[in-house]
Amino acid sequence: MKILFATQNQNKIEEVKNMLPSGFELMGLNQFNFTYDIPETQPTIEGNAIQKANFVFNTLKTPCFAEDTGLIVPSLNGEPGVYSARYAGPYRDPLKNMEKLLKKLSSEKSREAYFETVIALKYGHKLETFVGRCKGRIAHEAKGSNGFGYDPIFIPEGYDLSFASLSKSIKNKISHRAIAMSKLIAYLSE
Ligand code: IMP
């Protein structure tokens, strides 16, 4: 089965490719000459995933799935949450985002955090969503060079190393995105 992943984020494409079982083939927007900026202006992670899937479906008239992810830190009232990408400003700078989060957490007792991914699948008149969460904590400093975004400061539950220090295959088994993807794959396999 061929499925279109409605994202312009190459990191996410690479991760998701490595999660697909045999029998599934991932298509990207580059195969469709897609040059628009996908809007992402909703106040929730779920709202953004749905907005992205609807936009690409309506533009290309092709079934697709989109995803949105946020890092949630309960002791900071859920920050950075839906604003994870632009936490430190409009330039989506991962180093500045991590710096800001580490600074804000320096006076907090709890460093508990979780990633949440919502995948929205749009086909015909139907829309389905799939949620994946990965619990962990925020490290005191950034470490590791795998992955992307907040991976250098996120230590998943059950491990002592950040996602960026763990192997890609471990992240791809336990991550928020892996959990949401496994639900999508189960749904498509029904
Ligand atoms: P978006 O889903 O592309 O809007 O991403 C939101 C923010 O979370 C961006 O800063 C991403 O870099 C970051 N992000 C998304 N997924 C991950 C992940 O798996 N690990 C670390 N950071 C992530």
C-alpha cells in the first residue's frame, strides 16, 4: 500500500520510513511538485495535524496523513506544547528552543515531560486521528547527535541517555511518533 506523508520535514520522513512494515511504501510531497507552505495555525497539536492533512488533501486530492508533535512539560504549565517549534522565536531554532527550556526549568523541581504526536489520516470524507505519547524527563544539558529538535535534552522513561544519544532504532521503537504510527498502520491493515 502506498501512503502519502504530508510533511516538509525531512527528519520526520526518515524516521517514519524506518517504521513502516513491508507492504507499505511512503510517498512524499516532492513526488507531487508541492510548493505551498502547509499552514499550522491551530491552538492544539490535534488541530494542527488535522489542518495539515486537510490542506494537503484539498490541494492534491490525494489521501494522506499528517502529524504534529509537541513537547509538554507539566511543571511549566504544558510549555512549550503546541508552540514547540517556535518556542524561542519565529525562526524554529532547535538550539535556542532547548536553551530557553533549560533556563526556564532551572528553578523547577520536576523535570518530567512527554512528547505527544497526533497523526491525522484524511481520505475521502473521512478523518481519523491517532495519538502517541512518550514519557520521560528533561536533562540538565544537551547531549548526543542523533535525531532532531529537542532530542538532545529528552531522556525517555527507562533510559539514562537522551534520544539523541540513543540509537535511532531504539527511538523508532519507543517514541511518540512510533506509537502513533503503529496505530495508523494497524488501522490501515484492518
Ligand atoms: P512540528 O510537529 O514539526 O510542529 O514540531 C514541533 C517541534 O517539536 C519542533 O521544534 C520539532 O523539532 C520538535 N519535535 C518534533 N518531533 C520531535 C522529536 O521526535 N524529537 C524531538 N523534537 C521533536
